Amino acid sequence: MPGGPLASGGTGVTGVSASGGVGVTGVSRLDVAVVDDHPIVRDGVTGWVTVPGSGLRVIATAATVDALLAGAGRRADVVLLDLELGDGTAVERNVAAIRGAGPAVLVLSATGRPAAVRDAMRAGARVYILKHEEAAELRAAIRAVAAGTDWVSPRLAYILATDDAPDRPTLSAQETRTLRLYATGMPIKSVARRLGISPETARQYVRRVREKYAQAHRAAPTKLDLYHRAVEDGHLPSPP
């Protein structure tokens, strides 16, 4: 596992001074922080992220969210958060604390359990990435999170597509596309034009989606409700 300058032991926090701006390569620089209770993982992730020319730098690492937010980590653009920390804190609590401080959250985990992915996304994480993804994928995910755009790896897409949890409706490809467009505020006629279908067909897809969520006991009677369900189930990215 590649090394890095910011590995730390125990439950403390390590950081460097940050000035932001543009690096010597001319690439807009993003500040990243890492929360993981394993020092070797913090060390490794730092090495994966801060390759020359990436425009990324790690400004702080810590074993707990509280420790990170007490220092330079709260000024990061993106925080890489381990799903299950040794202090027993829940992912919902950790994501909320980080987002409340300002940074966007990317959950980095060894588990690909659909329930874990859904829990992290529902909590407000922008992206969920597996620890065995390629380093280039991690860097791409960080940039996407900082830009407020969606990012899903092929592995994560498969996990979400095959998630058959009782409270997660199984949507067809066309229902999913309709949901993504309609739930973000697009008028139904615009959705229809984008998908090359009639407005009535688009309305039928929306009705089917609502029926499926109602059957899963997660009713979505309004467009805002549909937006929340789409975010919760990974169809749309969490808001910044």
C-alpha cells in the first residue's frame, strides 16, 4: 500500500497548513481529509490521492469525525469517511456532522452490501466507493463530489441494480430515467421530449414509480418526495 506524509496512529488527528488555490501544475487544487480508524489505511489513501499532477492534497487525517472537525479537516472540500469506525459512531451521525461543518462526504468502505450503500446515501453522502476500486477511480470520485456531480463506479452500479431489499422498489430502466429527470424539477413535457416518448407515457411511468414506492411503504405523493426517494436509493446524488 502506498505511503503518504500524513499517517497517524491512535485516535488523534494529523494535518498540514492549507492555502487552497491553484497548484504549480495549473490544476485547480482540491483539499481532502480522511477519517479512518486504521493508520495504515489513512497512510495508503493519502498516497493514492496525492499523486503528482492530480490537483488533490490531503490536509488532515483522523481516526474519528470529532477529531477531524476539531482541526484543519473541517476546511476540506471533500472528506473521505470510513463506513464503520472503531468508536462505534453511526454513519448517519458522522455524515451529518461533516456536512454540517461544510465539506462534502465520500464514503469509502470495504463492504459492498446494498443496505450499507443505501444507508450512507440516505444519510447524505454524495458518493460511496469501495476500497478495492482503482486509485484513479477514487480520484475521479473525489473530483465529482467536489463539483457536485454524480459518480457511480461499475461495481456500485451493479450493487444498486441488484439490490432487492423490500423497501427498495425495483424500477425498470425507463422508470428510473423518468424518475431522475422528473424528480430534479423537469416538467413532464420536457421529460417526455428528453426520452422521446409522449407526455402521457411519461405520466404513466411517474404513476408506476409512485405506486411502487407506496407498495414499499415509502409513499412519494409529491415531486419533492420523489426527489428524496431517488436520493435515498442512489438514483440521484445527495444535494451539496
